[in-house]
Amino acid sequence: MTVTIVGSQLGDEGKGALVDLWGGDADVVARYQGGDNAGHTVVEDGEEYKLSLVPSGAVRDKVGVLGNGCVVNPRTLFSEIDDLRERGLEPDVRVAKRAHVIMPYHRRLDTVEEEAKADSDLTVGTTGRGIGPTYEDKAGRRGVRIGDLLDPEVLRQRLEYVVPKKKALIEDVYGLEAGEECDVEALIDEYAEFGRRLREEGMAVNCGNFLAERRASGENLMFEGAQGTLIDIDHGSYPYVTSSNPTAGGAATGTGVGPTVVGQGEVVGIVKSYLSRVGEGPMPTELKDDEREEELADFIREKGGEFGTVTGRPRRIGWLDMPMLRHASRVSGLTGIAVNHLDVLGGLDEVKVGHSYDLDGEERLTIPSATERWDRCEPNLRTFETWEEVDWTSVAEEGYDAIPAAAREYLDYVSEEVGAPVYAVGVGPDRAETVEVVNPFER
């Protein structure tokens, strides 16, 4: 059995909580794209774990795999593993030999290029973690892969070829001084040591074979996506996107399992009950038009803890955007949804949803392909009956019927519009504060 977890909005939907909840029935949890720009916060028994690279399932003693579609910063990887060990956990993490390595020069170039765009309308708002430049080198066939770290001579060949080009780019194009990120010998020493640790701890694997063997033995696999549908490089608000495919199709290409394997399983879209976004790009339902809306956005932001796990940046806040969710459901073929942060909307004076858009006098039920046209869309808002603030911990204990009636009507509307049933409802950050309706591993 396979379950794929997909972010259905702009990232920050709370995917980690559902991976943690259902990961108990998985034997292997595999990340299929992204890098340490992806923040996952998992809370268990009041203990909070902030992860940006290690798969969330590591907190549940599951085998965590970073697939070939990921880009891996070994510094971050081993820092997180060592931190988890210091806190009493023993994470079992495997890394695809075909996954690409984020090098220090990628991080330097990420920052330099974003600064160079600062005076234009092309600023994306990257995390500065080197994700984009690493994927660029992957596509340009000049990348360094995890498997290369295992052989110092191969690593030297790769770096002696690519580092002079990065040094020239920094110095000759951007007019800056290259630093230790372009010191070939220092890079070889540090990254060959990472290779030694990967080899000695048995972490490097042929991802596709590894997962196929585990599945053939009857084990359950969970595929964990990072970020969200609307920042997918192909299906998102280009150019305000990440450099990989968070949508369900990425689970196949990013791990080496076949698309029929993913398609035969469950694909669960994670939805935040309102909208948040870090960085630039269209957001038609954003709460920003007047002082009252800005105050409401501030209230939701503080109550929901809407600050980036990786960057700490305050997130932009808006009402739920249904054209966005219809698009996400179609692109990934959602079989179910989980709606998080329902508690944050409790006690508000108003609750609205962007049901559709108005674009040039025409109603649209899904997003335009051109980002510039999406940016011109005006939301057609639908108002819902509000629900009171309640003891959400008790609601989580009692089950779905304990959710206020108005909130259940809200959930029914979302489910009907995306064409997928509600599998779970998040009413707080802890695993115990999730109302489970359906366990996708038991369908």
C-alpha cells in the first residue's frame, strides 16, 4: 500500500502533522523532492521537532528516505540527525545515490542572484538555501550527486570541472569576490568526509530498488512532498515557484517507483483552512485591502503561528482559495483531503472563502495558466456562518461529530468542491489534536 501526501496550496499546509499521524502505519517514509528549504514541524507529547530535511517519519522510528528528486545539503542532514540523536531518537535515514548535493557555492549564488533581481519584478523570495542553483546544475549536467561523495576521485573530477565556472560567475558576472565556497581542496576534504559517513552508516541507497524491495516484501510506503502545488515548477505560479514538482507526479520521478504504483495508492491533499504564503506571487484572496483586513490577517497570523519554519518570515494571509484547490485536486488526482488549522478560524466575526474569480468580466472556477492573468483575478467571496471557539482538545478526543456544526458545513463545502472526501481535520499542532475520519492505509 502507498499513500502520497501532497501540499494543495502554497506550502505551509501542515503536511508534517499528517505524515506523522499516518506514518505510524507506514514502514518507510520517502521525501520525493525539495531540500532543506522545506520546513516540517512535528509535535509529539508536547515535544516539538523542527525538521527541514530529515523526513517527518523519523520521529516515529520509521525508515526515512531522501529520494533522487531531492537536493541534499549534507551539513543540514547530519546536523538534524545528530540533533535528533541528542534528543533520544535514533533516526534511520537513507539517501538516494542519484540525489544531487547542495554545495556551498549553490547557497552563495542563490543569495547573489536574488539580490541581483531586487530592483526588478522577478524577485521570487527564495530561502537562500541553494535549492534553485542545485537543480540548475542537475539540469545542466554539471551537478554533484550523493554517489559521487562516496568516491573521492570522482568527487575531485566533478569539483575541478564545475568550481572554476562558479568562481568566474561570482567574480566576472556579479563583480564580487569568491570565498571559501570556491576552494576546491577544502570542498573535497569536507564532502569526502560526508561521503565516508554516508558509506560507514549505510545511508546511501539505490532509491528505486530499495523502495521496490520494501514494497515487494509487503511493507507500506508513504511518499512525502515538500512545499505545495502552487509553487510547483510546472503547475504553479511561475516564476514564483520552487525548482521541483511537489505534485503527486513527483512521487514517481523523485523516488524511482512507477507512476502506476503511486496511482494505485491514496493521494491525500493537505489543505489549510485559510491561505498563507511566504514570498512573492499572486494571492487573490489576500487580506490586505484596508486596515480592518490587515488587523484580521495579523490576528490569524499570530493565532496560527504563521511564520516560516525555515526562514522565520511572517506569512501573507488570505481566505481559502477554491480555484486554487480545484486546480490542485485535478493536477494530483486527490483521493482525499486533510484540512488543518480549523481551530484558528474559531471565534472570528466572519469567515469567507474565495469561491471563484472574476477575470475581465468572466467567472473562472480555476486558476489561469499565465501568472500575470492570475494576478489580475478578483475573488468572488462566499460568506459562511461562523463557529464559536471551543475546547479543541476535547473535540479531537470526541471525534468528527464534536466539531461545531457550522465548521462541518464549511468542511462539507470544501470536500464537495474539490471532489474528495475529508480524511482528517487538524484542530491543533499536536498529533493528538487531529480528528481522524479515515486512515488512508486502511482503505
